Amino acid sequence: MKIPLLDFRDYQLEAAAALDDPKINRVVLCWGRRNGKTLFTWNYAVKRALEEPMGVVFVYPEKETGKRDIWNAFDNDGLKFIDYVPDKLCKKKNKTEMTIELINGSMISIVGAKDPNRLRGANNKLYIFDEFVDTPSEALNVVEPVIMGNGGTIVLISTPKITGKSGYLFKQEFDLATKMDRRFASLRTAEGVMTVEALEEARISCIEKYGNDNWYRQEYLCDWGSIDSGSYYGDKIKQIEARNQVRTFKPLDKYPVHVALDLGMSDAMAFIFFQYANKQIRVVDYGENTDLSLKTLNNMLREKKYDYGTIFFPHDGNVRELSDSTTRIDKFRDMGWDCELLARESREVGIERVMDMLSYTHFNEVPTSGLIHKLKLYSRKYNDTTLEYLGPDHNTTSHAADVFRYMCSAINYIKEGFSAFAKSAINRKPLTTRPDENKPWYEEQENSTRPSDDRYTWA
């Protein structure tokens, strides 16, 4: 009996040869639409599992995706994917668990990576991560030690969705695979398997649906630089990156470093350190943390030893704590900080302001890399039924996007009447030591005075 049943194409034969090479321990396939990446890896896995007893695992972002893409999928001729495993070579198929046990003892499984820790424990020799860009990176971290120990192989498959959960990691893995002897990389666009007319039809359809061809370029042409079609800021950030506005720099000596906060109640708190100088926004630093108290935040800010200006709180900074009926902004003022409460505004207004201000924003590359990545990921929800965008999708990118909006709102305060306070801040000494917890910092510095509360009232 011929195994695999599928006749591999030339580029698939090249990938199969790499997978057969015992010196290769990782294969990265960046293949565009219609290149048969899932059908190829499924057939290769069946072949490999019949050659020697082993565990083979297909890992998907969610188990339902694996059910759709393999267990219930058909090829162009109407043959089910699972029927590429001949019944006479199959001992047992479990539809519920989506596992196939072969007569030689090999086990092929289809799993989801929603909880990466569930991948622990098994000594499988072939892990195939399909749609890897949407898979949590922790899943790869879990299986890497297994493969290093048993001499197996990891396969990463996807189109280059740079805004996915593991989009940057997939690009890094691909680049490494082109340089390392024990790895193999292959890039195939749809241009080799689809006609010019079919590609143009797909491009026009994408434009009609999303208003641009970003998704087409990503899925069909394997464009690493393409941004998610629903991304609010992706194209803008791509433009400023091209203008070298994301680079390494230090805070300017003659300007204070301000801080914008996004206060997390039951989840993450985010904070941006920024300067406004010469009509430019300079994002110096960024951080996120969970379960961060105001006292811990106070210590963390002082340890960074920037020459601080004002701490900008969002509108909910005026909420009173149940324990002592004191607002959070007042608590921070009592610790010696200059604080300002930002006015509440609609998210849409804030997003429009960010779109405008991004053009003259500069990012300190390394400390703000996480912020930049999340701003690219921040996207509109899309309704496939009405074919409309429904506003921001609330997820792990939201804190970064929210605090960036607050920073842009704070810039308005600075532009509209902050110049006098900025000048007074220039002469203030930077914090050099952690102060007495019960003593405001301005009392500890020689010849310093607490700024007045009417600093925003200008002649």
C-alpha cells in the first residue's frame, strides 16, 4: 500500500525531506493560501507514525479549529482528511477526543492550546503547530524541552500574521530557521498555485470587505509587514517605523518625564512615561503589572529616578476607596506627587486623537516594544453577519491602548497651558533615593516646594 496517499508537490517533497533528516529538529513553513500546508503535514504525519511507533500531536489555537481543519475537513476530491489513514492500518479512532491509534501503537492526536499546560507530560516525538501565529507562545515553551530530550521534531505552520498572539515569534522562528543548520524554513506564496485572475479576484474581495488589501497580502502573498485589516493603529505605526521614529534614545535633560496611568481594578495596571518637547511626543518607557498597589507603584516610579513632571490619572482616579473613602488620586498626591485628573471622554474621540498624534510620536524602542506590539494588535471587532466593524475588541491589548489614549489626552493639557509648570519642573532635582514612606518627596529635597494646586490657571 502506498503511504502517504497524497502525491506531494515539489516544494512539499523538499519539506518532507527536511522532516526526514534526523539532523533537523525544527521546520518552519510560511505557506500562503492554497499551498496545501495542512493536508501535506497530515499526510506526512501519517507516514512518519507508520514508520515507527511514536506520538504525533497537531496543536491548534483551539481544539475546535483542529476539528474544522482536519477531523471534519475534505480535500478537493471529496476525500475526508482522516480517511488518508487507511482503515486496515488503524486500530481505533476516537471522534470525541480526536485521536487515531495505529496498528503499530502510534497515536495521532489533535489538541487545542487554550491551556498550554495540558501539553505537559507526554513524550511525543512530532509536534505540528498549525495556525501558529494565533497560538499562545507558552505552548511552544512547554514542548521544546520534550523534543530536545527525545530527538523529535517541531513543525510551525502559518501565514505571516504579525499581529497574532505569536506573530512576532513566528517571524523570529522563520528567520532563525534560515540561518541555523539544524532548522529548515520554506516560504511559498499563492502566486505559484493560483492564477493571476483568481488572485486579483481575492484581492478585490478583500478590499470590498475590509476597505484595504492587508488581509490579502498577508494570507496570499505572505507579506510579513501586513497589518490586521481591523487594526486601529497598525498602518500608522508602520509609517512611523519607516521614518525611524522607533529607535533607542534617552530622556531629554531639560524636560520633565510625565506619567499616564490606566488603573486596573481586578486586572492589569498600565503606565507610560513620556515627554513633550519641541512639538514631539517622546515615549520613554512603558510597563504593565497586575495586583499593583498605589504604594508599590509609588516605589517603582521613584526607583526609575526620572525627573518627573505630572502623574495623569484617568477619570476613575477620582473613585473613593471603600476602606477609607479617599480617592486614589488624593492618595497619590499625599505621597508627594503632582497629579492631574483627566476628563472623561468617549473612546472614539480618544482613538481619533491617537490617530492624529501618532504621526509625531517617537518610541524608545526596547522599553516600549511591548506597547508598540499591543498597539498594532488593537483592533475593531468585525461582524461577519452584517459585514460591519463594531468598535474595539476588549482583550489583553486594551490596557496598552487605553493608557496610550490617556497619554494623548494628557498632551492636550500640556499643549493648552502647561508651559509655565514645565519650566518650573526643569529646575527641580531628580529623585535620587527612595524617600521616607511617611514623608513627601518635596520635603526631602533642598530648596524644593510643593507645586500649587492652581498650576493650570493661566493669565
